[in-house]
Amino acid sequence: MKNKINKYDIGLILIIIVINVMILVFGSMNTADKGKKIAYVYSNNQLVGEYTLTEDYKTEFKVESGSGYNVIHIEGGKVWVQDASCPDKVCLHQGKISSDGEFIACLPNGLMITIVDNEKNENDSDIMTK
Ligand SMILES: [Zn+2]
């Protein structure tokens, strides 16, 4: 019994160490990790999703707000609105976004998708601290 508990404890400690090391490694590798883009999805000014855009990452999900829904599709490093309940369909017509600073907004549903390029942000903060 004691052995089992000890093994379990050691396992937990190892997991915590591995996670900490990963955070350290990934944190310091930010500059080397070129072109890492993240799509942030906001619904009524609240962050509801965060997706790292890579060539082989593909997903589709629905964001619902009090006034309607948007179906967001991510594929091939691009993000777009696949379907939406809003009357104007402006978000659908905004097409595919894939670059830093680009965004899609659906005002009727309070939806906002923005893309942030980690590499560019890293450069920006470098300039600010120098
Ligand atoms: Zn819309």
C-alpha cells in the first residue's frame, strides 16, 4: 500500500517537473519558434478559444451567443467563418484570414476572431524593452 502511494507521488512529481521544464523550454524557444500564429476567438468580449495555426491543424466549432451562432473553421493555417446566423453575413464575406493583425468580426453576434503572430509580438516587445 505504501509503495503504491509512493509511486503515485513520484509520478505526480515527475509530471509536475516535466510540465515545468516544458514551460521553460517553450518560453525560451519563443523567438526560435518562427511564424507561430494563434487565433483568438472572442464572444461578447470574452475569450472563448485559442487555437495555434499550423498547416496540418484542422478543426471546426460553433460559437453561440445570446443572439445567434457562428461556425468557425480552421484549416491549413487559415481561419474563416463557415456558417453564421447573423442577417448581414458580413463575417462570412470577410473570407479567410491567416496573417498577424487580421481579424473577422460579426457584430450582430458579438463575435471576433483575431490572429496574433508570436514571432512578431516577440520582436515588438524586444523593441519596447531596448
Ligand atoms: Zn456575421
